[in-house]
Amino acid sequence: MRSTTLVPLTISIFLLAALAHLGFFDGQRLARGFRNLGILGSEMIPPDMEILPTAGAALWETVEMSFAGTLLGFLAALPLSIFGTRRLFSLWVAHIARFVAAGIRTIPVLLWAIVFVILFGLGPLAGTFGIAAYTVGYLAKIYADLFEGTDPEILEAVGSTGASRLQLVRFVFLPEGANAILTQLLFMLEYNIRASSILGFVGAGGLGFVMQVYLQTLEYRRLASILLLILVVVLAMDSFSAWVRKRFLLTAQ
Amino acid sequence: MTRNGNQPVAVQANQIWFSYRNHDWVLKNISLSIPPGKHTVIMGPSGSGKTTLLRVLAGITKPGKGHVSVFGQSTYELEPRELSSLVGYIPQQLGLVRNLTALENVLMGSLGRLFHAKTLLGLFPRAESERAREALDMMGIAHKAAEPVFCLSGGERQRVAIARTLLQHPRVVLADEFASDLDLALASEILARIRRAAERENITFIMNMHRIGLARQFGDNVLALSNGAIVPGFIGNEILETEAIEATL
């Protein structure tokens, strides 16, 4: 059998087997789920806007946590990614830096938040550190790979001027990667705003704590208001990202 | 271009052999001696080893066997900063940082002699900035100093790359396939500017080229490569005046 047929066929069989195992073909269960969705939807409408003052304060805390956490993580990720660039440092230095980044990245943001709640107690400080930690692991890996993809001709040409490693970072790696650095940073900020809205589930501050209370007390109209607020913030963040990209990304004219 | 008594030698290569990962030899027993101030053009068909030879002469690639020296100093024993005061290198795609301006790219030529942390903030001594503007002016592109490189045309980028090397102020510049993708008139104008700048700054240029007309205009010497070896009889300046090289290339 030709590979052009075999590969899609294998993928299809695996997908069907996975869906069957996960219960996608249990018609009764699916029908019950859709009925419940209708009930849940009807219990969420109309959203209860009276909680806006409480939710607004929690939302602001969430935005602060994600903004501060992302930038702190970014500041820590840059040097780590530079140490993880094999073109700048010996193989073992790069391996250690990449191993540290991989280790940090392995732990999900929610788990990081729990760790920092244990260290610093309940509240947004723990959430900020949790977001910063996850950001370091993610951005350090992305940036190290980005720096390694820098055009070798530029490195050779600027290297032949006698530039030091730090000067190469400043004048080649950072400006050549500027667009991707900014794009990934914005992506991380968007991701962290979504992620930080559930950190309150483990006591790490922000909207999550309020959401958890409304879920446990079955106050779905109030929960709907929170979800709407998150949607507004995410849309605002999208617009902000688009503006930053348009304003700062370098493109040929 | 052969070694001549006690005359000073800009670039000396002795029995250079080179291969990539122990495959076939790309350079085979290359020996040459280039006097200072004599601009040399390396010619040859694609795959003849021109770029590899240039990289070996620039000290970027170490040969499997043999020895290269520039003004009597072995290129492989020098620290990068020491080497940069002797040798400048312009790769085929020029190696410019596209997101920085023409002036910032030229200023990079001074990095080898600037140790202080101010450069990391993008602050260069006034004297270096003035020299960088002079270098751009010498190449006829001072009015584009503030333009990012990605906005410049091919010819303008070539001028920026040369200006960066002028600011580096090495004694020898090696340029790979320089001006090869420009139209003849523009390439000719740029090469004329380079010759003037080289005479003023006392720099010896070695360039890979594949256009005979430009080689005749620019080169004092020509060296023809074929299959990794110097074509016998095709080393020296007399060949520029003959048509025989055209038949070989």
C-alpha cells in the first residue's frame, strides 16, 4: 500500500479508536450532556451584573498578576535563553540552561501557583510568581531556538569585526530576533491572562477565587458575568497586541 | 603573486588542504602569496572552492592541512579582536543586521576596539560615529544613514557592508561574490569607490567574482580556481589582459 494512503488510513483508525475509548460513541451520555448544556445555559441568563464591583477588583488583580508575571518571566528568560544558545556558549553550558528551562516548563502553571502559595501564602503574589515561572520555562526555550536560527553569515560578518559575545547578543541576536521576541512575548501575555483567571482556584489571587465561589454555590448567573468580563479582557488584549504589532514590528516598506 | 624575495606579504597561504567532514578535498594544495596593496580577484566556476578558500584565508575556517598568515601573523593563533585589526570579511549575503540602520551596521565595524559597556546601550564615541558617517559618505550613501537595512536596495546594502569594513580598518578585506547580483554599471561604480577607499585607507582587497569585465576593472591580480586547485598559469596579473581565462572559466 502506498504511504499516501497508509498514513491517512492509520491516523483515521487511531482517531476512531481513541474517540471510542473516550466515550464519544456513547449516544445516551452525549444526549444527556447536551440536555444539561441547555439547562446550564438557561440558568446563566441573564448574567448578574450586580457583582461587577467585586468582580472588577478581582479582574484588575488578575490583569496585574499576568502583566507583572509575564514581564518578570521575560526578563529572566532572556539571559537563560542566551546561555542556552549553542552558538554562543559551550555545549555543556547550553545543555544546562536548556535543562533548567525544560524543568521549569514541565510543571504546569497551576502547580507552580500551588508551590508559591506554600512558599508565600495565599494571594496574588503567589500567582504572579507562578506565572513568571511558567513564562521563564516557555520563553527561554522559544528564544534559545530563535537565537540558534540566526543567520550564520551575519554572525560571521559581525564576529569578524572582533565583537565580544555580549556585543553579538546586543547587535545581532536581539535585533535580528526582535520581531519574534515581541510576538512571543505578546502571545505569552495573552496566554497568561487566560491562565491567571483560574489561579484563584488554588488560592493564588485574581478572578479564579470568585469563580470558584460562584461555581460551588451554583450561582451560574454570576459566573456568566465573570466569563463575560474575561471575554472583554481577552478581546481588549487582542486589540492591544494588534496595536503593538502594528506600531513596533519591523516590516519592509 | 608568488613570493618575491624580501618584499612584504599581505596574505600568505602554504599548501592548504581542506575538506568538509572528511569528504573529498575541496581545496587541494593551495599556495599563494598576495602583496600588500594589490587587489586580487579569485575566479572560477561554481563549486570550484572559491568561497571555502576565502573563508580559510579570513581565518573563519581552519584548513585540514597547511598554514595561513596575514602580514606575517598566523590567523589561527590570533584572538578574534587581534584578527579583526588585520582581516575584514564580507560574506556573500553581506551579513548585515536587517533591523538596524545603515549607520548602526557601519558602527559595528568598531566593536573590536570598543570594550566599554556603553556600546551595549548603543552609545558609541563621537569620533567613531563621525568616522562611520565618513565611511558611508565615501561609499556615496550618507543620506541613507538613518534607514533600516531592510529598506535599502541591493546596491545600497553592498555599500553599507563595505563602509562597515572600512570602519573596522583592517589591513586586508576578503569579500565573497561581491557585487555579483548587481547590474554592470552599478557594480562598476561601487567597485571604483572601493578602489578609491582602499587606496586612501591602505587596504588590500581579495574578492571572489565571476564577471571578467569587473575583474579586469577591479583586480591587479587574478587567481583562477578549478576543482579546488589553482589553475596552472592562471595566477598573476598578466592573465587579466588575456582572453584565455574566459575560455577556462
